[in-house]
Amino acid sequence: MTEPEQAAHPESHDAIHLPPPSIWPAVLALGIAFLLTGLVLNLVLLIVGVVISVAATALWVRAARREFDALPE
């Protein structure tokens, strides 16, 4: 088998950036699950799901912005 060529691209960076682990995607999924369950069962569960979903989305965006601002130019 032939080896793929590893040519250096002029616009490539020295390091690969990976985002840190975050709890917010799991919290958002939980909020959406409550929201959808509340649509079927109970208004209180629907409101709890909406509050959790909005809060998790806002906190996830805030964490992503802080991380993005911390990256070097």
C-alpha cells in the first residue's frame, strides 16, 4: 500500500485546537427531553424544560465565547 503524502500546507497551524469537555450539551438534551415530555403530560414539566433548555443554551454559548476569546490570534 502506498503512504499518503504529508505535504505541509502554508496556511496550516502548528497545533490542532480541540474544545474542552462540557456539561452543557447533556444539560440541553435533558431540557429538551423535559420540554417534549411536558408537551404530552404536564404544563409544569414543559416550563421546566423550556427554562433548562434556554439556560443551558445561554451558558454553552457563553463558555464557547470565552474559549474562543482565549485562543491566540
